[in-house]
Amino acid sequence: MGARATLHYELFTDRGAFCERTGMLRDWSELRRLGFESDSLTCSFWPSHANRLLEFVRANPAFHIVTFTSPGRYVNQYVEGPKALYHLADGDPDPYLICNPFIAPNWHLAYEDMVSNTLTMLNDLKNRGQG
């Protein structure tokens, strides 16, 4: 009889808790300080930047990559894909952490909060320097 390993995935339905645990960088100024310009409001990067991100995390072991693999689904590791989005993170690097808020019973409330927060951020950007 050989050794047996059991993988223990930890599934989050709360995106905020997942971001906090993994340390996903969600502040543009922090990304700029590291020498990056985000491709979106969510501080994510397109696959065209994957090689640069991989080089960065190899040179800076305190950081890792979180992959947005499909609508609402995040995996706490690098997953190659033509439609993937990547985030830098500096928290728990456990590759078995996964987030999918759309499987929560109240997913629609989380979605409304996300849309509301995004609209607020866009409004702040639009009105910056006015007033």
C-alpha cells in the first residue's frame, strides 16, 4: 500500500474574503509602485502581460499570481488561458484556494454590491479634479 495524499480545496463565495486572504492587490498606486500599469479598473492584467508577471513573481517570492478563469471564478495560482485575467497578490499563496461568488445563495446581492462599487469608482474618476 502506498502513501495517499488528499487535496483540500478551500472554496470562498465571498470575493472580499478571498481577496483579503490571498492579498490580491487592488490599489492602482501600489501596482505603479511595483512598476506595473493595470489593464482594467479591477487591477487585472491581460494574458499579454503574463510573462512579465511570471518573471516578477519568480524574482519576488513574496508575490504570487491569482487567475480570474471565468465569470466570477478566481484560482489562487497561475492558470494559462487566452481569456484569463491575472492579479498580483502578496498574501496566502495556497494554490488550493478558489473563489466563486455565483454559487452562494445570495450571489445576486454580492453582484449588486460589485456593480454599485464599480459605478462609484467610475464616478469618482470622472469627477476627479472638479469641485
